[in-house]
Amino acid sequence: MRDLYSVLGVARGASADEVKRAYRTLAKKLHPDVNPGDKAVEQRFKEASHAYAILSDPEKRRRYDAGEIDENGQERAAGFGAHGFGSGFARGGRRGGRAGGGERFDFAGGTIDLDDIFSDLFGGRGRSAGSGARSDDTYKLTVDFVEAARGGRQRIQLADGRPVEVTIPPGMEDGQKLRLKGQGAGGGDLYLEIGVRPHPYFRRTGRDVECDLPVSLPEAVLGASVPAPTLDGRVMLRIPPGANSGTRLRLKGKGIPARGAEPAGDLYCTLRVVLPEADESLRKFAQELQARAPYDPRPQ
């Protein structure tokens, strides 16, 4: 095994605080929970932990510096270099699951309590004893516009295969997050980042919903009751006589549903007058209209 100071990347005269900071930096980078399945990195983590177990103990560090024990923590008189790092680690092993769960690492060179080292190693998220370091996971969930607006329930499957029932509260917006406490790795939290699919005709403005509503020329001129879409299905909407393209009609309370102290929004339908295909009768009507009451719709 390499010189213990080289393993941690510190000079032989480094202070105890410098040794601890160096190990914390390496542990955060090499921890198995951060590099799952990477055996090479896990071995480096073990080596760094072994080096820290000796160098963090004042007496063992003194004896190592004096040449009384070797890099494996073995008495040199008992056979310098007779045991490699692997055998020294195997005899002690590690107890209670992954490092960082409140357990201790036992080595031939000594025992290291990692509880203080890992107390905030992963951003202060805490640990779950015997089940690995806790972490907050993020899962992206895409929902339809109407489901995001009205709320609903979905069953999702996490990366580890666990099914989770998700309640989507009404009024969720694109990019908002839901927190599922305790559903992350090792008992951490799971954050669902909501993505909202665009709707063919609904648009959201705050808690209001807007849509374009096509109407025929007779309906606009004479007035009519026409079916209009809402988040809850179609309703009949009264078109006043003489309405024009751009006329905005409000359906009170038909926008984003109320939630807590937030009141329900409104639905605004903007009329779009749609002409039929031009035929001889339509051209004749337009000519007569222009002759009787010519007008210029453009701003003056």
C-alpha cells in the first residue's frame, strides 16, 4: 500500500484538521453511495478510510511516523510488508452496512468512527442506519394540462422498482415540484418535478385559463348559444348579437380550481369569427354589404 499521507494527499507535517479536511474531501468524492457499482472507486474509498483511521489517531500516527507500524497498521517487528492492504482490511471488515450509517470501520490499524465525518457529507440530508446514506431524489413526471389544473392521482415506478401513488394537487404549474417525504433513497425525500403538456386550445395565465372559440358569421352577427370547452367539460355559452373576432367572454370560476386560500380562476373565451368557403352567394352578400355600409376595419 502507498504511503498513508500520499493516499490522503497531505504532507507529513499536516495538522489534524488538515488530515480530516483532506479525508472529508476524498470521502465525499469516492463514497460508494455516490459511485454505485464502481469497484475501483470503492477500493480507493477503503484505502482513504484506512489511511484516515491511522492518521487521525494521535498515538497510531506517532508510531507510524516513527516506523513502529507499517501502512497496514502492523507491527514492523511482526513482519514488515507481510500483509497487504486487502488482508488487513478483510480482518477488520466493516460492520452495519455502508459507511455513513452511524457504524464504525474496523481496520488492523485501528477503529474509526465515521459518524462525525458523514454528519453533513451529503448536504446535511441525514442518514438511515444500516441502509446507506440518505439522499433526496428528483423524478420528472409529465402530466396533461387538465390533470395539472384540476389535480389527480398517478401511480409511478421509481428507478429502484418501487411503485408510488402520487396525489397531484390542483393548480400545478410546469416546473413546480412536489415533495414526497421519506420516499427517496435511504429514507430521504423524493421530489417530483412536474412537466405540463401543452393543450390544443387551453392556455394558462396565472389562475385564469384562456382559449379561442370559433364561431360562425351568423352566430356572431345574430347572437347564439354555442358549446364552449371548459376544464370540466363543455358548457353552453351565450354569444351576444353583433359580437366580433377578438370579443372576450368570461366564464366565472371555470379556470384553475380553488386551492387553500387561493380562489378559483376564470375562463376567458376569445371569439374567432370563421367564414365559410367563399361561393357565389357569399360574394354577392359581401358586395351588397359593402355597397350599403362601406367600412374600413383598419386603425386610422
